[in-house]
Amino acid sequence: MSHLVEIRNLKVEATTDAGRRVDIIKGVDFDIAEGEIVALIGESGSGKTTIALTLLGYTRTGCRIAGGSIRVAGRDMARLTEKERTRVRGSEVAYVPQSAAAAFNPAQRIMDQVIEITRIHDLMPRAAAEAKAVELFRALSLPSPETIGTRYPHQVSGGQLQRLSAAMALIGDPKLVIFDEPTTALDVTTQIEVLRAFKSVMRQSRMAGVYVSHDLAVVAQIADRIVVLKGGEVQEIGTTSEILSAPKHPYTRELLAAFSPPGRVAAQAAAESDAARPVLELEAVSAGYGKPGADGTPLILAVDKVSFRLERGRNLGIIGESGCGKSTLARTIAGIIPPASGQIYFDGKPVAPHARDRSPDELRRLQIVFQSADTALNPAKSIEDILGRPLAFYHGLRGAARDARIDRLLDLVHLPRALKHRLPAELSGGQKQRVNLARALAADPDLILCDEITSALDTVVAAAIIELLKDLQRELGLSYVFISHDLHTVQAICDEVAVMYRGEKVEQLPAGDVGSAAGHPYSRLLMSSVPKLDPTWLDRLERDPELVAAFAKR
Amino acid sequence: MAIDVSPTFKPRLPGYRFNLTGWASLAVVVAWAAVAILAPYLTPHGVGDIVDLDYFGPMSAEFPLGTDYLGRDMLSRILFGARYTVGISLAATLIACTTGVTLGMAAAVSGGWFDAALSRFLDALNSIPSKLFGLVVVAGVGSSIPVLILTLAIIYTPGSYRFARALAVNVNTMDFVTVARIRGERLGYLIGSEILPNIIGPVFADVGIRFVFIVLLLSGLSFLGLGVQPPEADWGALVRENIGGLPFGAPAVMAPSFAIASLTIAVNLLIDNLPQKIRDRSA
């Protein structure tokens, strides 16, 4: 037995609602050596999580391992009985989930949950387990390791909880740890801390790991080897530097290309049209949640006196971490949350704070596209109805004229016309986001507020959406306010970028200059935290501790 | 980006899955509905005719369910009673659920003082014990079929309102409702097109459950003598007027009880086993 894990010709199939069998994993082979970290990378639906779960001998409901073998430390997880598998789980193979917040029981103290595995498998006495947990907390550089275990999950931050879930996985001294996109939901500045903690712990303990992710840059920091997956098949296996420097498979190249999208060519549209006329202008706009106090400011101020000007045909990016007020700002501009103070000018004219007080024409010309197409499209209506309603509402289109316009819209966003009879649930994530965009286009707007529209999408799909936005801008002369936490996408499409921190706009500068030495210290911290494809980036990264203390929430 | 396009577009025929329990309970419900409609053609004897000299007669070929305390044919009376039990309950259920669901969705979408005022008012109504409310109304204005229908509808509107509002509040927070709102859509479109299609499944289930409650409450009121008045009788009234036959084990008291049980259980089972649409996304 030369390798810790040997996967041979693994096949997983799922049974659909109608009883049809679908192959999800179509014969996958790879090995993991002792102490090695292997990354599984691919877009959603590529089967990366499914493969990782089979290492625990587990498949999601409706799926089953149809063939092949998964040998972990000499045992074939596919052949074990359920009882034997439960003995292996936690003590030989452990799992770190994507969302630690959902994996912890909110009603129990953290310590009880972290040492649960030692109790179930009867590995060590409670006192020893707690001592070991504290040791792990320290190794994962958690604050106040002695007492953090007595808190409840809601009393620690997201990044801390993710590290605690790693402690939970590591306490049973497993031979193999599975990380299932553990940093995807975290902010970039938090992600660094978590990645560093994972990396140092894994290095010390010499455990093998499987790291599932769709983010090539994150994977580059932690993995020794990378397995690129697509459609349930291995496309390419290689060491991290091989994959990054000399990708062989076209799909791998596509992934790498999507990581560094071409920058925006200086706004030609602006130069041609009357550039001086701002399409949107904000004057010291504040907004927030909760009851307004005596001076009229809301209880929780999410946006604090933000001002900017956006000229016709140009794009403004707004970046910041979660909780910085960027989405609230978009909602304030759209009139969903009326500003507590300040004034919004649209096309040179002041608009009413609340959407219901705005004229239909104002509403039509300013459209918003939300992050999650899953919640932004009515699941009970067909694509045709979803796109048809704004056409009927704003333009009074009926019958054949309406149908023709729907076809045009679908062409604009590069979707096949036949899709119009489907329900949103029957489309892929990227297709849904295109429909979401098409609905905004149906209004014939001047300005589209894009609220994190690529965040939920895979790298390659997101890059395609960005390209689409650029094409549409050329064709229709739109302006975008593009909100994102991802600097690369913002730089790809925007002329100027505004950085937000705790509700305030800390600075606004041309897209190319973001993060340069001249910038605000917070912008510099944010920019330096964005992972790079260079595998040595994390180790070489030096952050000013004062800056981190001042701005990172951890 | 790869988009899978099927070369020829074929219209989607949604498949449905409906299990045996569902079919069986549907058959019972449909049978009772048919009986209610066709009662005059089905009854072997006149509803009010005293056809047997004996009272609380046993089951026989001539009187399949025996005779009642006056010697009237029990089968005919149950067949006719279905009209009142099913008809009144159905009318009351429809009024209660239409009002409740509409108001519930409107309250969830509007929010603010409209929601607060309506919720408190209906909560107050809900706090009155339903039988007591029925007793007071019937004692006050007398018993007639319109009064019964309205009383039952009023008693069950608050529950339906609460249920629909709770469902609608969840849908209301979805982005697609926000999108419709900032498009400038009016209340009617928001509740009818954006909210209702997404809560219709649970709402149907609730309608069924409320129908069962109303059948039972109506039977209860009739049993107390406040429901349908003689010589007409719904199933509850049939149980009451024949309660004297209980010591004799007369079929006259059993049969209407079984009728109530069969209808309410069948409706419940039907709700639990409604046809399910087969969703096959990868198809």
C-alpha cells in the first residue's frame, strides 16, 4: 500500500425524480500520498464535493456509489457497512464544511461540539480532550484559546467559527481531512487568517488533506497537487506549479484565463456622448436600519454620507467587505431603503427618496439586478412571464410585439429562445443570472445597479457575464454601478472604483490605481489580501500588523 | 460558457405522481360530492316519510341503514343530509379561506398600520371560543342556512388569515417581490401574481383542513340543536336526533357518525397525498 488514499474508477450515480439514472461521477482515479494536500477544483456541478464526500463513504440523498473503489488507509469505503463507516468518520477521515455557521448547533457551547468526536469514539477522557482542543485553538491562532470554548457559536465571528470547525475535524487525529470550500463564504481579509491557520496546522500535523474549491488562487496557496474536474471527469492532474504555469487541458486554461479578465478599455462611450452630464449623483447620502433617533439618523447607520458622481456611459465600481454598506447603498439608490439624509440626483434631477413616490419613467430608467438569481426570479413563473411583465408594464407591449421583444432580449443575453417556456429552477446558475439581467434590460434603462451579480457564479461563468455586460454597454449605451467584493471583476468592468469601509466611502480612484501606494490604508489592506495565483504568495505576504488590527474584523 | 440547447424544442408535459391512498380518498370525496348533488334521484324513500311502523329498525333489504326514531328511512336521510353537511361547509370554507388568504397576503405585502390593525382585530376574533361564538350568534339571530354559513366563515377566517400571512411574509422578503415593487406594481398584482403562486400549495392544504374543522363544528352545532333545523337534518343533527338509539345499538346513530368520519378522514388523506409534480431538472 503506497498511498494513503487510492481512488480507482469511482462512479457515482443519482436517481432523478422521474426514476431516471444519471451518472454524476464517471470513473475517476487519483491518489493522495501521506501528508499531501490535494485540491479538487471545478465549477459547480463538476462533482468535486461528491467525490470528497465519497472519501467518508457518504453520498447525498438520492445518490449512490455505483462502482469502483475508494481505499482510505487500506479500507475500501465503498464496501464498508454503515456501522464500520461511522467508526472511521472523525477518527480516520474528517470533514470541514463550507458553512461552519450551519454546521454548529447554536444551542450548545463550542467546546462540547469540538470534543464531541472524542466522546463518540471514546478516544480520550474529557479533560484530555479539552486540553487538546485548547492546543488546537492556539495552533489555529484563535483569540483567547482558553475561554473561547465556553462561548456559543453566535458569539464568535464567521472566520473564527470556520477555524473552530477545523479544530473539530482535527481533534480525532484523522489521517485525512476534507475541506469543502471552507473559505468561500469569508471576506478576503478574513480568508487570509483562516488559510494561514489551516496551512500551518496541516504542515505541523503531517495530515493529508483534500481541499475542495472553485477558487484557483486559494487552492494555489495550500495544495501540493491539483485535480481539475469537469462534468464528473478528471480533466487534468498535476502539481500546483505545473497546473498554474503549464496547463495542458483547455478547460484548465479557461479557468486560468477567467482569473485575470482583460481590463476595461477606457470608456469610449463616454467620450462620444455628452460626457459632462452625470446620470447619477449622490450628495451626502446616509441610510440605515431601525428607528430614527432624535436627529433623524437611524439606529444602525449602514451608509454614512456617501457622495459620488457617475457620468453617462461610464461605470462605477463599489467594493468593500461584507457589512460595509455597499448593498444598502444600492438599495438606497433604487429607493428600496429611503435615505435618512442627503439627496440623490438621477439624470440631473432630484428623485424622491422612496421608490413608490418616483414616477414610472424614473423607475424604468433605473434598474437593479440582485446578487442571487434564485431569489430574484419568481420560481412559479416561466421565463416568458418574467420578461414579459416589465414589457407590458413599462411599454404596454402585448401579444406578438411582446413575444418578439422577449426573443430579442434572450438574444441580447445570449440565451436560446426555447428557454422562455422553462421555469427558473430548470436553468443553470449562469442562465438564471442572464435572465435576471434581461429583465432589467426589458425596461430599457439608462443605469443598472449590479449588486454582486457574479458572486454566486463560478469563475468561468462570471467572466462570461462580465463580457456580456461590456457588450451590452457598447450596444445600448448603459451605465453601471457595479457592486462587488471581488476586486478583479470590478477592475474588469469599471472606470472608477469607490472603496467602502463601515458605511463610509474611504476613497474613489481610477480602476487601475486601486491599491497603489498612494491609496487609503484600508484599500491597500484590501488589495493585498486578494489571493494571487502565485503559490508562494501567502507565505511571502507580509501585512502591516497595525493595519490589520485597525481594519480587519477577523 | 456552454449552454445546452436541445436541438428541437419539445413542449414540456409535466408528469404527476398520485398514489393509491390519494386515489382512494379522492374517490370517497367525489362520491360524497355526487351524493350531495344527486340526492333527490338516489333516495329510495321520501326524506320526511314515516315508512316503518317500528322505530330504530335494524338493517334490512328495504332499509339498508335501518330506520330512525320516527321510523323514517335512514339511508335517504343521510343521502339528503350530505347536501347540508357538504354544501354549508364548502360555502363557509370558500368564504373563510378567500377572505383570510386575500387579507393575509395584503397585510404581509402592505405591512405598517394596516397589517397591525387587521392582525390585532382578527386575533381578538380568534380568541373567542368557536362553539360559544356559534351559540351566541344562533341564539341572537336564529338559525338559518345563510346565518350558519356566515357564522362558520367568520369563525374560521382569522386562522386562514394567520396562516396565509405567515407564508406570505416569507415570500415577501424575496428579491423578486422587491423587483416588482420598485417596478411600481400595485398591491393587486403583487399578491395575485408574485405571492399567491408561491404559496398556493400550502394554502390548498389549509383549505382542506379548514373544511374538515367546519364539518365538525357544523355537526357539533347541529348536535346541540343549533344547526340545521328539523325536518331537514345534516349529519350532526342526524346523530343528535337518534342518540336515543345508542342503548339499542341502532344503525341510525352509527351511520351518520360513519358518514362524518368517512368524509373528514378522506379529505385529510387527500390533502396529505395530493398529486406531486415530477420535477426532473436534468431532463
